[in-house]
Amino acid sequence: MRPLIMMSGENIDWCHTVIRMLMYLVGVAILALGMSLQTASGLGVAALTCFATTLSMLTSKTLGFLITATYVAYISAQLAILRREFQPRILLEFFFSTLIGGFTDFFMAVNPLHPAALPAQVATMLLSLAVTAFGVSLVVNMGVVPNAPDGLVQVIAEKLKRRFGDIKVVFDCSHVAVSLALSLVLMHNLGGFGVTTAISALFLGHVINVANKLFAKRFIHMAFGE
């Protein structure tokens, strides 16, 4: 993981540091927008948010609030896995977990897309996958602190020496399985599970691999001058 403050010799490279932080914040906002679009498709919620959605249905708390709460659990999981290798900067994920929860509630409130016809719903779902993958790629490649679930996926991928996108597919699928089980047992229905949930669980990781291939070098060049 790159240092938070970039240096040029003995001097701080404020230009690239500021650009990098702004790109990171934009990535967090884009990620939240993608998750809200997945929910707005009407074909089920995103795999990444299905657990928080189930909890929201059970508790009547907002989706953004419960996204933040579940992200705190992912940070704790990183601590358990890394132990002595845990970097204090990962604690900054608490702040950004709060930020993405706020962004999600904001986009859920202002999003004008509520398609009713199936073709429009499918188009919204596909758009949401592309937007989410772009946001994840931007956040991860900035190397500030990752979005908490992606940070956990990144830790697992590094420990197992596997590609980020491949581990994300497994992570998202297990996420969906637990959420679906809770919905069936506690609510006796599918909750927020739908076509979007299954497709995002199975394919979002692969779409992220494509986004990284297309944009990662450009992101890094803009933020780091490399």
C-alpha cells in the first residue's frame, strides 16, 4: 500500500497528493452511486449490499446506516486476519465507511431512475455494474484506504496470492448466501434477493478485472505521475 503523503525527493508532492485524494473521494461516490442504481433497477439489490439490505428490512434502519455498520465488521475481520501486519491507516476506513453510507442514502433519495419495464430494468442493472466496477477500480488503485469490503477482499487476495476480482466473486457469492438464508429464516421471503444480486455476485469481480485492465494505468498516471 502506498504512503498517504507522496514525496518528491525531500519535498511533499502536494499536487499529486491532492489529485490522488480527490480521485479517491470521487471513486467512493461513484461506488455508492453504482450500488444505489443496482437497487433502483427493481431486479434485486447489489450483492455487496444485500446483507445490509436484509438488516435494513429487519430493523427499519436506513440502508446507508447499515452499510456503515457492516463495513465496521469487515474492518474488524481485516484486523483478525492481518494481526501484527495490521496497519493503523486501515482504521481510516471507519471514516470512509461513514462517508459511503452517507453517499448511499443521498443517492437513494435523489436517484430519478425507477424503471418499470423489463428492458429498462435490465439496462439500469447493466449500467449499475459498470458504474460500480469503475468506482471499485478507482478506489483500489488510489491506494489510500480501500472501501472496507474491498479492503477485506484485497487482504484475502494477498494472503492467498490470487487476483482481486477472483476473490471478490467468492466473497460476493458467500455474502449473498448468508443474506438469503437470513431472509428465508427470519422474514420467510427472498428479501432483496433478485436477478441483480445473482449477476453482481457472479460477474462484478470479472467486470472489475476488465475495468482495471482498461483504466488502472490511466488512474495511476493521473494520480501519481507514473
